[in-house]
Amino acid sequence: MTYAAPGAFAPVPRIVSEARLMEVDRPTLVLDVDRVEEQFRALEAGLGRTRIHYAVKANPHPKIIERLVNLGSHFDAASRGEIELCLSQGADPADISFGNTIKKVSDIEFAAHVGVTLFAADAEEELEKIAAYAPGSEVYIRLIVENSQADWPLSRKFGCKEDKLMGLLAHARDLGLRPVGLSFHVGSQTRRADMWTGVLDHVAGLWHAARAEGFDLDLLNIGGGFPAFYGEAIDAPAVYAARVMALVTERFGDVPRVMAEPGRGLVAECGVIIAECLLVSHKSDLDAHRWVYLDIGRFSGLAETEGEAIRYQFITPRDHDAHGPCILAGPSCDSADVLYEKRPVSLPMSLRAGDRVIIRNAGAYTSSYSSVGFNGFPPLDVVVL
């Protein structure tokens, strides 16, 4: 199965039909947790023995965490708050990885105290903090990868370059930690599994070199990158995940422990946002495109429109009318609050203020990015079906 080509939508009729009927007075994210379960089971089928560590930051709603705990998911946490959230919903601390490479000492100490034993690092000082406050823990070293083909590459803030790897593994061992593996991230929204090949080739070379140096690595964290449908064709999650694992096995062999950290690929398609058109205008009579303003923007849930990387799909009550390009913007008094301008969005020419606009596949990185009342506009509300 492959999701349809550009211009079509992934099938989520329940969420859309409910969103069309809801009475709301502010931008509202509607979540269908059953869809999260469907995505989890599909990824699980494709990933095989790989352990899914859900990236909590993608959508930390307690109902999502609770459902994933019941499905046997593991979790990738970036903070003490996310660890506490997972534990509050019944997660086993042994199933939580503290995957942020930039951690407060007090948070490391807390994590170790509650039973978290697996930590990420990419620098000497981070290893020293872990050794001091979570002695004897397992650590994996995150690598920078620079040949990503993702829509949103993640190449600089996290990870170390290859020349640092052997020294960090040795330093961890000397500190009494257990350096068990490597991690990387191919980049967010890597739409085709074969786009992983360059990154996997690079990391596999380092993996085998480290083992040849005497480091008994047995854990490979392949990170996230599993895509959601935003209008461009992607393989169904089970097919995609199975192909990724075939590529991993070809390069790494039979790794004892493999973990993956899907976020977007699990929750994006479980949510839609109910928004409203506030204004349609032209800056000049000579303008080629309209400006369309919504009551939601970058500061109230749509931060991932930065660089126009994530291209949301829209539904309006006028979709049967003629369409034309427009520049789409949010409501705040900030000139950065423009969503799509370099690549205008096609919306009905008849669109008017007051029309409802439903934003498809918006379950990932929307409520978690939503600000708290910037400009006095309310943060994104959340409703679970």
C-alpha cells in the first residue's frame, strides 16, 4: 500500500467528520487515539524485533502515552517532565531511554533514582555527569549525520562527528559506564526508506570500526524519520519500516538490540486542527496572490511551517469551488508569522472570513509547540475523541 500522490489525503474519515460537526471558539486539535494504535501496530509489524521507543515530544497527551503503554511501547524522553509523564501512565522505567544529549544534573539523578538505566550522550562532560549521578548506566553515543535526504534534516545541534567517537566510547568505559551502542537521526520526514542508505552506510562503517577496536556494541538506535502523509506519496508504515530494517540488516548484521524512535510517524495522522479563516486580502491591486489569515499560526501550534518544511493539507466547506494560490499566515502581530509564501497554498477562491479550515494530519508537534498566549491568542486546545 502507498498513500496517494500529491493532492490526495490519507483516509481518516472519523476525525474529519467529527471535526466538521464540533462547536469550538478557538483553534482546537482533535485526536483519535485509535489511529495511534493502528500506526503503532503497523510500524511494529514492519520493524519486527526492533523496540519502538515513542518520541514523547511529538505529542505528550496522557491518553496517547497511556494507550502506548498498554500496547507495550517503550519511550524516548527528553526531560524529567516527560519521564514523569510516562511513569504516571504506567510505563516501566526500564522501558524509558533518556535520549536528550543535553541534560540537567538533577534530571540525570532523578532518572537514575526512579530506575532509568539508558542514557544518550555526545560529549565528554555529558558522560561525566552521567557517571557521577547515574553510575554504571548504559550509554549510547549519538552521531552527527550530514547526508540526510529528509525534508527537515537534523544535522548540527545533536551528536558528535566521527573523529570524536572512539574517544567518547573509551571515556565512557573509563568512567565506569557501559558504552553499549550508537544512535543517529536520518532527519524528520524522510519520505522514502531508500533515502536512509547514505546515512546507514556511514554509521555502519563506524559501528564495525568501533567493534574492531574492542568496544562490545550491542545496541543500535536508528532514531526517527518515519514519515507522515502531507500530500506527497509515501509507503504505508509497515512496508516502509520493513524496508528500513532490511537496509539495516544488510549493513549491520544481526545486532542484538535495535531501537527506533518514531514520533511523527506514530501520531501525525491521528489528529486534525479546527481553525477559522480570519481575513482574505490583497496587498495591492497588482498582487498575483491573495493573503489568507487563519486564527492559528507559528506561535500557536504550526511551528513546523518554519522553512515551509512541513506542508499541511487543508479542508474547507468550499473545496468544490475553483482554487487558486494564496499566501497563508497566522493571526499574531509578528512578521515571522507567515506559514507558506515561497510555495503558495491552493485554496478556494471563494474562501471568506468565518469559514472553517480543517488542517489534516496535524497530530505531531502542534500542541507540544503551542505557545502560552502569545499576543493574547489562546494556545491550541486539545480534544480526544
